[in-house]
Amino acid sequence: MIRLFLVLILAGLTTVQAFAAEDNKTEFSAPQSETGKLTIYSTTDLPAMKPLIEDFQQTTPNVSIVYIEYLTNELNALAAEACRKHQPLGDLLLSSSVDQLLKLANDGCATEHNSPETLRVAEWANWRDEVFGFTYEPAVFVYNSNKVPPAEVPRTHVELADLLRERLDYYRGRVGTYDIRLSGIGYLLAFNDARQTTTVFGRLLESMARASAVARCCTGEILEEVARGNLYIGYNMLGSYAYDAAQRHPDLRIVVPRDYTLVLSRGALIPKGAARADLGAAFLDYLLSERGQSVARTNAFYFTESGELPPGVDGPQNLKESGVAQPIRIGPALLAVQDRAQRQRFIEDWAQSMIELNSPAWMRE
Amino acid sequence: MHPEVARKQPSLFARLARRISFVLGIGAALLVTAAWYYAETAANKAYDRLLVGAALQMAESLSVEDGILTARLPTSAFELLGLADRDRIFYRVIDTHGQTLTGYDDLKTPTPLERAQDVLNVEEGFYKEEPVRIAHATRVLADPAVSGRAYVIVAQTNEARLALTRELTLRATILVFVMSLLAFAGAMLAIRYALQPVERLGTEVRSRDPHDLTPVSVDVPRELDPFVGSINHFMGRLNERVDLLQRFIADAAHQIRTPLTALTAQIDLLGAGRLDKAGRQHFDRVKERTSELSRLTNQLLSHAMVIHRADSVQLEPVSLVDVARRAYRAAIPITVDPDIVISFEAPDERPIILGDAVSLREAIVNVIDNALRHGTDQRLEVRVRASAMQGFVEVEDDGPGIPPESWARATQRFATSKSHEGSSGLGFAIAQEVAKAHGGTLSFNARGRKGFTVVLTVPLYKGEVK
Amino acid sequence: MRILLVEDTLDVGEAIARRFEATGHAVDWETNGRNASEIIDFTEYALVILDVMLPGMDGFEILKRIRKSGNIVPVLVLTARSEIDDRVGALDLGADDYLVKPFDFRELEARARVLMRRHTGGEATNLIKCGDIAVDRASRSVHVGKREVQLKRRELTLLEVLVARPGRVFSKDELLDQIFGFDEAANANAIELYIGRLRKKLEGARANIVTVRGLGYQLVPGDAP
């Protein structure tokens, strides 16, 4: 019985992978005669990247691009495996789980890249000229304005914890967040939340657990559910996705917390020995360039380090100036995040706290 | 003197400069090497502290929870290591059973952990083919459930250490370089200053009138005293010799000429009137030999004189025409055969040459005298000419001249040829000597339609005439 | 004429004195330089023959004194010295002529005669010309164009006579009188000899001595025919 179960699980995993490899692969053929093919492995949703890829092809029309999308943990596993076997995975890795990219670079799986564009990268978003942060994405609260009365809209982490405690019945099962067992980004954000303020995070975790918070694998799902009104509040959503969803669903509102806001920079890394490391570098340079950043601001990631918040977002005028922003530094400290004992322990604690977790049926097995 | 000895040696300054720069170069190289060594030590020390600190923090974070050894690696430990912002970090936590609790399974210390005691001992090693510094920390656990030793190994690549070492070394190198330059410049100034007396002495000696044999009087440092002393001693001796020679020639001139004159006087007094035919023949021979002796004596003394004067008399601007005219007057006896047409021709301009009038006159007198005695038949012409750069004194006679094959011999001392029997041959030698001393030449023009010409050529003086 | 001889070598002094006395000159012979210098101060001489190396005072010193006192007596210097270290010669010190010992006595006599004659002839520059022939009576030199031609005493006298009156015909007797005076015996052949020599020495001059048959000679300016 158990054996059969395992076989089923393995089969399921294989299909998931096959599915990922087939369906999440998009090819952008070169506008002009092709001289090279750039393969990007990414955890970023295609719609966000599409404007950037297409604009890049305007500047470099002879390159066709294969864009393959994975979940953060899947991508990390694939890349680590590829590095161990010295079979580089694609020409460029883009991941929101910078801790994983950093671990990869620390293990010697990255190629150093220097260019005038990389000099523009903030010091906290560059490690060894191997891992670069190319976005600026605050972790925000989202809520459905039909379900959450204006008076109750939480603007700090404490307010959120208090709200859940005070209106427990109303919000029970109506708060969504990442399932950090599945989502690397969720784990990264949760870990950094815990580092920020142990007490506040403990309280929040406890409140969410008591309110039977819903854990989901991905930002998209939570945003979808909040937009539909199935969930009322989403916690620690990536600002870019949230803003994109808010534009499509007017009921979906965004709050940038005023006590502290974690800011994540999506990372990029050129694998060691990449077949077309030059193209990877070219695309990376494009992402970091004025032009790429401008396209990202208007079409893909909306938030910038220096600029003001996009219209319609509730929060401090300017993240950087308000001092609220807590960028997750791309540096060795992320190795502590990636430590397997640490991770296991943290996730166990988290899972224990969220004992009442209302997770999808297939995950509960 | 051997040519090797005469080969040009580099200057004292260049020698000293070369040696000092050599020594400074070696010194600088040693200092830079030392600086590198110290910088490396300092960089290692600095970053090793971080490494040990991180290892200790990690070891401190080990705890036993529910009977299980648990590692909650503190982020601060990694942040500490992150101060070396480009370095990769590897770590491994080993539990009491020697099993890897977390981190890189294959990370090892170069010396086995059981033997390593000193926690502060950081070692060199390799991990993932990269040179790393490896530190470890030991945690002794005495929990009933878990007891024994747990270890934390932390390794870090060397980039920050190298960067710091390089930076420190570079700064030290710049300092060393600047100091070396300063030292070199200082040394050069000092040498230049120290060599100044030598230069001064050199200038003094060089700018001296070559005929000035008085002692050199320049203030020189003590070290140069023997040198100056030698110069002065040598000068003194040379001066003595010159004086001696001068005195000797002067004495010889007077002492030989006076009796010789007396002899000719006696011959003159004797007269030939009262002698018989045979006696007259002998008398004529005595007279002839006496005059030959006189002439030879004069030429020998004259030769000695011009040689001596060439070395001892400073040349002055003189008019070539005046010198030639005086020589012409002195050389042509009033008692010369009246049938000979003798003339002197000079240009309107006055060619000036740098010369010794006495020697030049002697030279021209000898050339004219030679022509008169051995060349001239009916005609003797003395001409002074000048071209743009040279002055010429030409003595032309209508005699047979000297055949070209004998020209080279004619200027040698006592060279006689058949056609010039009785000639002492010193006349041309004297003229040649003088011409050479004046940077000129003595040459012959082959007998043409008019006659045979001896030409004394000297360069013209283009400077100011006082 | 009266000549002062300053010479300390007896043999030489004797020979010189005898030679000049033989031709009718009075010779005062001094052997001491100092004495000689004093004598010159109050005795007038037609010529001083001065040896350089002398006891008492050397010849150059005496010469300097003579010229310093404004005495223009002709001085002929005899020297046995080598000019090995001389910066100035006898001529520079005001000697009229010099001879280096040992010398030919006939030459000494000839030079002395020239000096004495020049002295009595007066000092004024006296230049006479015909064609490109120039005769300076004071320095007794003759130039043909740029060329200075050496002439003997009688040749010069002859030329002087002819040049003084160009074109005039001089008879042989006239010339004989002019050149030799009345006391010297000479015949017309001598004139022919001198005329011949002169012609040779003036060759190339723009004036010619023309023989006027039966009458004599004349100097005619113009290029040679």
C-alpha cells in the first residue's frame, strides 16, 4: 500500500516536471535572421517578463529567446543539479528567491559579469558581480475593498495581527499567504519577517494561525482569490504582481506597511559555463539598463527604488525616503536563510504554528 | 698608451648614479617584499578574526532541543563573514557522532579535528578547488541525551584578504617608491655637490692657457689634494723642463753664434788679397764651409725654436702680409745678385691669421732662403693671397724645382737630393713644422710655365682683432 | 760718417770696425752697454750698430732708451739670441734693421749703407709715379702695380731719375753723372747694363723705358707694345 503510494507520488512528480518542461516554455523567435538563441530559466510570470523580452529583441533583433518558467524551489533544484553535473542550465537564471541564487553562486555555479550597466546596481543588490538584483519589489498587504471596511484596513504588521485577533470570526479562513514549504519566496520573506521583529512576527503568525490563514503556493492564486472575494486579505504579496492584479480588479487594494516593508530584488545569475553566456550577459545588461528599467517600471514591476509609489497604492509617499523599506540584502547572510537545518527547523516551527492550516487537499497528504 | 686604457670611461657621476640606483632598487625590492609579507599577515589576521568569530558564534548556536542537537545558525555569523563582501563562505556543522548536521558535507579541516585543539588556529586549505582559510570551533555538549564534541568548520575564500594585501602593499610600494625617488634625487644632488670641486678643477685646468705652467690654485676638498698636488708637481717639473730647454736653446744660440761670428769676422779680416792661388782656394773653402756652418747652426736653432714655440707660445691675430713682408726683407740679402728680379706682391685687404709671428717669419724666411739658394735662376716672386677661409704665402722661382716624387722627402729633416746638394734640408722641415702648428700645410706646385712654387697655407682668423 | 759700434766680442768688433773704417767712416767702439748708452746721449751718430748681449746693459734696453729720448738715429741690431721666448722683436722696439749672427760682413756693410743713406735722405714721404710704377723715395721701395720689386741702389737711382721726368730723353752721360757722380769712374756700358736690368725688373709695368737711338733713354707711360 505504502509502496503503491510512493509510486503514485513519484509518477505525479514526473508528470509535474514534464508538464512544466512542456507547457511553461515559450519561444520568442528572432525578429530578424537568427544568429543566437538565449535560454532563460525563470521564476517570474511570463506576462511580467514579456514586455522586457520583446523590447530587448528590438535592440538585439538577431536573438531568439526561449523562456522557461518554474517555481522557485524547482528551479533551484534543477540549477543545483545542473551545476553539480557541470551541465549549465540555460544562459541566464532569473529568480525571486535570491537566497537560492546566492547559494548557487557561493557554490561556484555562477559566472562573473562586469559591464557599465552592472556598475549601476546598488551595492546591496550585487554580490561578487555574480548575482544581481534587477527589480525593487516591496512585500505588501492586499485586501478586497468590498470585504474589508476602510476603518479596518491594516497599515502595519501589528495592526494586521490585532485585526485578526479582534475580528477573528470575520476573517477566519479569509487571510491568505505563501505556503513557505512550497514557495521559496514565501520562505525568504517569512524568514526576514522573523529577523525583523521576532515578537511582532510571532504575534502575527499566531494570529494568522488562529484565523486559519490560507497558505498557497503562489502569489497569483492568492491575488485571484482576494480579487474574487474568496479571501479578504493577502499577506506578503509581491508588489509587482499585486499591482498588476489591482489594475485588472478595482476591488483589489494594496497597502505598503508603514512600520517596515521588506523589499525583495529579483535576482539574475549567469550559470557557469553557459553556452551563450554572452547573450545572457547582454540580456542582463538590458535588464539593468536605463531602457530596461524604464520598461520594467511601466509594464512589469511598477515599483522602483528611488521613485514614488505607483498611483493608488496606500503607503508612504516614497519608500526609500520614508526609511520604511528594508531591502533584503543580496549577501552572505542569505546563506543562513539557505542553511538546510535552519530551513527545516524554521518551516517546522512555521507549520507547527499554523497547525490549523487550511491547505489544499493534495498538499495535506 | 694602449687603446684599452684610452677607452672612454663613464663619468664618476654616472657610475655613482648607477650604483646608488642599483642599491636603492634592491632596497626597494626588499622593502616591497617585506611589505607584501606584512600586509598578508595583517590581512589574514584581520579576516581570520572574523572567521573565528563566525565559527564561535555558530558553535554557540548549537543547542539540544528535545534531545536532538539543533543548529540555528545565526544570520549575524554570516553577516560577520560578509564583511569580506566578495568572499564565498563554506561551513559544516558536525554532531557528536561525527555526522554532518548541516552545511557542506565534504568540508574538512586540513588537520583532523580530533587532533586540532586550538580554536584560534586558522589554516590554509582548498575547497572546491579554491584556496580558502579554514577555522573551526568545538562545542562540548554534556546533555544527558547528547554528549560529546560537536564541531563547526568555517571556510572562506581569500579574495578580501588578497585585495587588502594588495592595497596595503600598493600603498607601501608607493611610499617606498616615493622614498626611493627622494633618496635618489637627494643622492644625486649630494653627488653633484660633492663632485663640484672636481668639475671646478676640471674647468680650471681645461680653461688654462696651455702655456701657463704656474701651479693650479683652486680650493678643493682634502681628498683632491693629492690630485692637485700631482698636477702642480707635474706642472712644476714641466715648467722646469721648459725653462731648461728654453735656457739651453738660448744659451746654445748665444754660445755657438758668438764664436762663429768671431770666426767669420776673422776670415773677413784675413781677406783673400795676399794669398797665392792655392792659398786662395783654401781660403774660399774655409769661407764657404764657415757660411755653411753658420747657416746650419741657424737652421738647427731655428728648428728647435719653432718646435719649442709651437708648444709654449700663445697664438695671436697677426697680419699675414706684415709677417711675410718682414720675412721677405730679412731673407733677401742686399748683396743678392742684381740680375735676379725679386718681387713681393700683397693683396689690398689684410688677411689676418691666428699665429706666432716669430715662427711664421722663420718659416717664410726659410722657404725664401731655400728658393734663393737652390731654385732661383733669374726670378723670385713672393706673393700673399687669401681665399675665403685661408691665407697663402707663395714663393715662386724660375729654377728647376723639386720633382713631385721628392716632395714628401723634401719636408723631412736633412733630406738632401742631388739637385739640392749642400742643403741642410731643414728649411722645409721648419716651414712644415710651423704650418702644422698653425693648422695649415706646406705644399708644392709643380713647375709650370713660370716656375716652381712653394705654398704655405694657413687658416684665416675670423674673430675680432684687438 | 760717424758710427757707434757696441759689441763686446773683440774679434767681431775689430772686424766690423776695420771694415767701416776702410770705407772712410769713423767708428766709436764700445764694449759696455752702460757706457754706450751714455755716449749716445751727447754724441750725434749717423748709425748705431748694436749687439744685444752686452755687459752692463743689454742692447734692447739701450735701444729702448734711444727711442724714448726721441733720438731717430738709425740702429742696426746684431743678435746672437734665439728668439725662443721673444714676444717682441728688435724691429718692434724701434730698430731699423737687424742681422742674426753669424752674418756676412758684406751684407752688414750693405745694410748699414742703406740705413745711413736713408737717414740723410730725409724722412718726408716722397712718392713719384709714372704709369703703374711708384717709387717711394723715403722708404726706397718700388711698386709695379701691387707688386713690390726689389731694386739695387743704382737701379733705383736710375729709375728715380727717369720717373721724375717721364717722357724726357736722358743721355747716357747725363745718367752716368746722376748715378755715379763725378768721382766714380764708370763708362757708358754700365748704363746699358742698368737699363737692361731695370727693364727686366719692370716687366709687365704700364710704363716702358724706351731707347731713343743716338740720344738716350726716356720713360714712357702706357702698356708695353
